[in-house]
Amino acid sequence: MPKRPSRYRWYVVGVFFFFMLLHQVDQLLIGPLTPRIMDEFHINTGQMGLVDTLALVVATLFYPIWGYLYDHFARPKLLALASFVWGATTWMSSIVRTFPLFRMTRASTGIDNSAYPGLYSMISDYFGPNLRGKIYGVLQLTQPLGYLIGMILALMIAPVLNWSWRTVFIFTGSLGVVLSVIIYFTVKDAPRGQAEPELEDSSISEGTFKFSWEKIKDVLKLRTMWFIFLQGFAGVFPWNVITYWFFYYLEKERGYDQSSILMTMAPVILILASGYFVGGAVGDWLFKKTHKGRIIVSVTGVLMGIIFMSLALNTPIAERTTFFILMCFTAIFIPLSSVNVLSTVYDITLPEVRSSAQAVESFVENIGAAVAPLIAGQIGLYYTMKFSILWICVVAWSLCFLLYLGALFTIDKDVNSLRAQMADRAKAM
């Protein structure tokens, strides 16, 4: 099968960007809407933390399922299904009237939250290893931008339109259904492995390279993957704690009103968004010079994140300008590792098992992510949310720093092994 025209792959990136952006808006709205939801159901931080944790538990359980399906069947059709599930589950969580039912329906929204491995593996089949970091960086812009748009929707647009939190969820759920139709009818799959440098001149069909359990076992033998698994478990704690509790912290402990929250967090989130692309671009550049390049960028990100987050949260409440500046510096560094970890997974795994490989990595990540909001909420009950956020971030990023140092000693062997396998395949075709 001939490779699809270059322009088409950019259309795929565009569709995926909007899918991820709107999905992140829907997923991350829970943060700015948390105070309103808590007030309506008369629940405390521990109970709300459990709501967020249940959704993450469901997502964790579905990662291996999505990964397996993506490596066996047409990825665009599965992504369309995920988008429809997003819309349907969000609608359900918007119409229930009791807290137990809300807890159940909100948990069901986790089903589609684990549907990204197929999307990322498709991108790896449209773009080679020297460009993937930038593309993943662009796609991961959607997380902070979705957070920002969700914040604007919840704190500015919804009050002006007199929307309740339920109406906001109905609106975002409807977008999921619309996107499911667009993806189903316009996005086409790519042959697995077609973008690998060694196979650029080879004729590859969609069934040339097939999934096998032996290849999954080989992924689990890669030493770099184990460092990635372990850092993933620790690394998601800070992001989920910040996502679910930072608005609450600003409002309840630093005394910010909604306008002040928006004016403070909007620039911070925009800076954070740029960090994903910068991290991907710098990672690609260093990767061309040394296979350790992406890990070096990741080490830098978590180390500087520890320093600036600690300084920011320990800033006196009255010093809002200093707090804002330090949060901006924090936002520069904390996204650097995410896109480089993702790119590293694809730098060392075979094309036909990449969805499953990332799903396993995300499964481990989400075990940590699932308990993060609950732990943070419980700590906040007995101490303060500042204490909870700060120490979870410092401990988690410190562990990531040590694990990245370990990966520096294994990455060269694992990258070279994949390149040798691709070269052998090219000779055999």
C-alpha cells in the first residue's frame, strides 16, 4: 500500500488535536467545578477525592483493554467509539440528582480517558523518530489548554450564560458525540511501521507487522521501560493533585476569588502549554545528538519543578505577585518530561505493539494517578491543602529524578536494539 500524502497526515494531527483538546476540557472541568459540586451535594474534600479516584481507577482498568484492541483492529474506529463514550458518560453524570449516582456516573467517564494509546501509535506511523517529539508536544498542548478553556468556561462563560455545572457537562458531552462522527468517517489508519527510517523505501501494508504476546514479553524485558514504568507511577501524582485540587487551594487557602484565580492561572497555564512543545522540540534536537537526549530533558524538568514549586507554595499569602512569578517558572519546567517519556516509549518498542506498550505504561501510571486525588484530599482534611500539594509534588518528582538517572544507563542499548530490528526487517523485504 502506498503511503498517504504528506498533507493528509497533518489533517490527522489536526483532528486528533481538537479531539484531545475538547476531551481534556471535558475531563479537566472537574477542577474548577469542584467547589460547586461539593456545595450542591454537601460533601467534604475526602468524599470528592474519592469521586476523582474512582474515575481514574476505571481508566486504569481500561488501559490494557484499549491497548490490546488498538494493536488488533482499526484504530480510527476505536477512537470514534471512545469519543462517543466520552459524550454518553458525561451526559449521564450531568443528569443524576444524588451523590451516590454521581459518583457512579463520574467513575464511568474514566472508560474513554484511557483511549489515547491508539492515537499516539498512529502518529508514530505517520511521523519518524526525529519529528515525533514535536508532534507529541503539539498534541500535549491540549492538556493545559483544555484546562485553561475549561477554567474560562466554568468561571466566566457559564456564569454569564447562567449555566449550572450540569449544563456545562451537557455541552462538553455533546462535543464528544460530534467528534465521534468526524473521526469515524474522515480518519484513516496508517500501516504500522511505515514511518521508521529503515522502512521508508519499503512497501508496507496494514497487516505486514502483527501483534504477538512474545513481542509484549520482549517489551517487558527492556530495562528502560521499567524505569519508565516506575517514574510514571510517581510522576502522575503531582499532575493529578494539581488538576483536582489547585483551584480549591487558591480559593479556600489563599483567598482568591474567581476573577483572581483566572488572572493568575491563565498565564501560568499558557506558559505550561508552551513547555510541552519546547520539551518535545528540545528532546528531538538532543536525541539526534545522543540517545540520552530525551532523558536529559526529563531530568532537568523534574529537578527544576521541585525547586520552583517549593518556592511558590511557601510564598506568603499576601505576596501575590511573587507567588505568580514563581508559578510561571514552575510552569516552564514541569511539562518537559511528559512528552519525552512518551517519545522514549516509541523509540524502543516495535510498531505493532506500541499501543499495548504505552497502555501498560499508562496502566502503571494510573495506579498512581487513581489514588492521588484521594490521598491529597485526606491529607488536606488533617493538615492543609498547601501541605498536601507541596509534599506530594516534592516526593514524587524526587523519585522521578532518581529513576531518570537510572534510565540514562540503559537507553542507548534499547534504542540501538530497535534500530537493529528495523534494519533486519528492511533487508528481509
